[in-house]
Amino acid sequence: MERQSGLGVGTGTALCIGAVLGPGALTLTSAAAAAAGPASIVAWLGLVAVSLPIAWVFAALSARHPDGGGVAAFTGRAFGPFLAAPVGWWFYWAVPLGVPAAALIGGQYAAVAAGWGRTAASVVALLVLAAAYGSNLVGLRLSGRMQLLMVGLLAALLAVTITVSGTHVQPTHFAPFLPHGWNSVGIAAGILFFAFAGWEAVSHLAAEFSTPRRDLPRATLLAWGIVSVLYLGLAYVTIGVLGPRAATTTTPLTLLLEQDFGAPARAVAATAALLLTFGAVNAYLAGASRLGEALGRQGAMPRGITTQPTGAGVPRRSLTVVTLASVSITMAAALGLIGLDGLLRATSACLAAVTLAGLASATVLLRGRTLLRISAAVSCGVVGTVLVFCGPFLLVPTVLAAAAIGFRAVSSTGDAGTDSAAVRRDVVAGDRAEDLTV
């Protein structure tokens, strides 16, 4: 039965864009350029191409099962709750990796605008984390319209940057095109997966559509087209305009805007970066805290992480755990123990593992849909290859999976049969439906 009111194609498209387009867009073009030079555009093109069948598969799977269960629910249906446990851990522990990366991106843009150094960028990142923690602790949530407004401003800013900077592209900046060999393109793809992880979030939005079977695929296709144009355009102008500087800066958007609009562009870029960063960090902490609470109640994580046995109220313990972990990793980055590139790659490895789990589930659940199942199977191979190019960072999801399965195996027998779909459903009820619904 279709819902009488809910998301349509327009608002659904905006929300899908918001799920994919995030703080990574502000720095990943430079991270990829550092890994592969101008050939990083090949990695962008490859991920844009492969993200279409991935988005299509998740949209079809979500439209068929619009219960908001998410990837863990799909994994549970396809392979059982025991194998679904690692997916919850990948989601939960990817946040203390991705949140510091997002906060540091905002901090670096603010530091550049104010003429501060690296230490100041870390301080700004910690202040963003503290503000998001306090916001979640008192139950203050950004409205769906505010989230959409921030995403819309970022998209508009990127579009203006691409349009204006495109007139300054120098062909000589694309030579040598492949300075580090073809293997570097695969490494760049592993980094860039951070920018394309988010299509699985469509599954969390499915239940919010008034007519999911009709409108969800349309919204997904439109979102894919817009995001692809923005990503490819930004990658093109970053290399074409900045040249060698593209591989050394962490604030490419500031450099591009400054070249066209002068010094005042620094403040514009910093403001946009901080607003986007706070919105993302606020949402990530909110979602992870509720996920941790749900995992604890279901026996997939220690029960001590839960605050309320029923899940009512603010999940203070889970929120505190994930925030303290984020602060610790941010401090490690401030001390030079791990770089922004390392955080992005570790997060990408976890998110790629989640995507692979969803695609593998699709090959089982999409019975009778031959073309979709073939697309899912082929995409499994591509995402698996991206995971291989994550190199040593593949150890992160591997260790998390082993820990999740081990904990599940020794947890109480009363929790052994719990369906992990309920875990993700709790997250959707407490986060997506409240944060993303317009």
C-alpha cells in the first residue's frame, strides 16, 4: 500500500544528493590528485560509472523492501542475522573515522581563511565535535529543511566554482597525465570511495516516499546525474586550474574561488565548509549514537553502551563513546600520528565493505530480476577491487568484522536469534525520519 503523503521526486532527489554529497567534496579532489596526478580523473570517471548500477540496485532493493531497515536488514534477510552483525559495526565505527576527517576539513578551511596554522585547524575541528556533541546531548536537531538548505548551498557554490574556474583551465596542467603509473589510479579510487559512499543511504529513505516503487528510482537517477556532474566538474577544474598545487593543498575550493574573486572568497569558502561540516558531524553522531544503542539492546555490542532499555530519550552512553573515540582520533591527527588521507582511506574501506555487503545481498534478494542481479554481481566485483586497492586500510573492516562475529558468537543465547533489521530500523526511526524528512 502506497503512503498518502511523503517524499516526492523533487524532495527525494535533494535528500539523495545530501546523502552522497558531503564534506569530502571539499578536499577529495586534492587527495586523489596527490595519489594519481591528472590521471585521478580516470578514477573519478570510473566511480561515477560504477555508482550508477550501484545506485540503481539499491533503489530497486529499497523500493521492494521500503521498511527503512538499511543494508544490515538486507544482509540479515539474505544471509542471516549472524553475518549482518559486521555491517552494524562497520557503520558504527566508521563514524569515529569519518567524523574527525569531516571536522578537520572544516577546520582547515577556517584556518586558511584566518591565516592560522595546522594546530588551529585541529582546535576548530575539536570545537565542531564539541558543538555537535552538545547539540545531540540536549536533543537539539537540525531540521530537514536546514540540512537541505546547507546541501543546496554547497551544490550551488560548487556549480559557480566550476563554471567560473572552467575559463582558466590550462591544458598543460594535464601533462604528464600518468606520473605514478596505473596502480595509482586504483589507489585514488580507494580514496574517492568516501565521496561515493551514500547510495546505500537510499535504503533508509525508501519508507519516506509516498510512492517508493515509482519515485525512488527516478529520484536516485536524478541525484546520480547531478552529483556526477558536480564531482567530475570539480575534479577537472581543480587539476586544470591549480596544476601541481592540486596535489599539495587541502583546501582546493578556497584556491579556486580566491583566484576568481580575490581574498574575500576565503571567508565564503570557510563559512560554507564549517556549516556543511557541522551539519554532517551532527547527523553522523546522532545516527551512530542511536545505532550503538540499538546494537547494545540487540546483543550485538556490550549492553553497557545502552542508556535506556526501551531506546527512549537521548542515547547518552553511545553518543559519549562515539564522540570520545572521534576526539581521540582527532587528537591523534593533531599530533601527526595519522593524516587526513589515512582517515579518508580507512573510512572508505569501511563504507566500501558496507556497500559490498548490500550488493551481495541484492544478488540473493532480487530473484527474477536478471538484469538487476547481473548489475549487482558485476558491481560486487568492482567494489571488491576498490577494497583491494585500499591496501593496508582493508585491515580496519577486517578487524571490525572479526570482532563483531566474535562478540556475537559469545553473547547470550537469548540474543542469538535477534534480527539485525531491527537495529537499522531503530536508527532510521531515531535519525533519518527526523533529520531528513522535509
